[in-house]
Amino acid sequence: MKPVLLLFIFISLNIYAQEVPLTETELKAFTTRIETETKKLTSLTTDFEQQKHLAFLSNDIQSYGKMFLRADGALKWSYTEPNKYSVIFKNNAIYINDNGKKSTVSGDQDMFKKINHLIAGSVSGKLFNDNDFSIRYFKVDNEIKVKLIPDNKTLKKYLTEVHLYFPQNEALVSKVKLIEPSGDYTLILFKNKKLNVKIDPNIFKH
């Protein structure tokens, strides 16, 4: 067998071997830790970096901002770069502020609940008992990777998989990957997370 082919096989096997399913003991320890810690969660603020990958573009679209989450389900994404843009999920509606131009989206309450639950649950790790997804757990290097595959017909139109990454022995997600049916995806990395801090109510005004 040619050396180049052998090298390719070795690399492929090595990459594959990095994604190892959790054992029953590891899974129980992981889910118990997540459930215990998220019960204590009253609020979360975090900086984020978003990478939007589109097949027809040579470079990913980079965005930066801050996210605010309250235990009552109120959620705000505040983009600061390259453009000022914010999205608030609140009371089964979406409030958008595009550089001062405000709009409200409302309608199918069940759909808004699913969108809000998906995003908030991805950040806080509260998706593990969701009937809308089939869930698998893996070890990847020094992280736990949770792979969620939508069973809900509505979600399947927009997503084929959601990947959540947790650092070892931590209860909060460090990055989220949302994969679309086209193969395009959005990767969100969270930094400088602050738990249970007081959030100014004005943050969620629209």
C-alpha cells in the first residue's frame, strides 16, 4: 500500500477515534452535573463570537456581541460587530432592532416557543429531556459533545443537527453548532460567561 494512502487512513482513523460515545457511568455523571447546576441558574450573560458558514462564500461571516438570558425565558442577542443589531425573544414574540429600525414578529406561538427553547436550551444545557430531539453523547478530546437530531417536522425544515460542546467537568456549554439541511452552519462560541448576575430589566425593553 502506498505511503500516502496509509497516511490518509491513519489520519482518518485518528479523527474518527476522537469521537467516543460516553459510557453509562460517564453519561450519568455528566447529565447529573448539568441538571444540578442548571437548576441553580437564574441568569446568564456571556460574550459571543458567531461564525456563519455558507458554501458559496470563501470566508465565514464573523459577528460579535453579548447574550443575556433570564430564567423566565427572556433572551437577548445583542450584536455589536460588524453591525449593531439585537434580537429579543420574549412573551412568544421576537423583537428586532436593526441599527435603530425596530420591528416585531409574532404569530405561531408554538413555533416561537420552540425557537426560544432551542436557543436558550442550547446555551444553558436544558435540552436533554426534549422530545423534539434524538440525543447522543460523545467525548471529543477534552470536551463532551452532545449531538441533537431533530424529530420535530418543523425543526427539520431548518436544522439537521445541533452540536453542543461542554468542557470536561463543566456544566455550561462553550460552543454551539447549528447545521442546516443545505450543509451550511452557524457556530457560536461563548466567552466570559457570568452566572446569576443581576441583569438590568431595561436590557429586555423593546
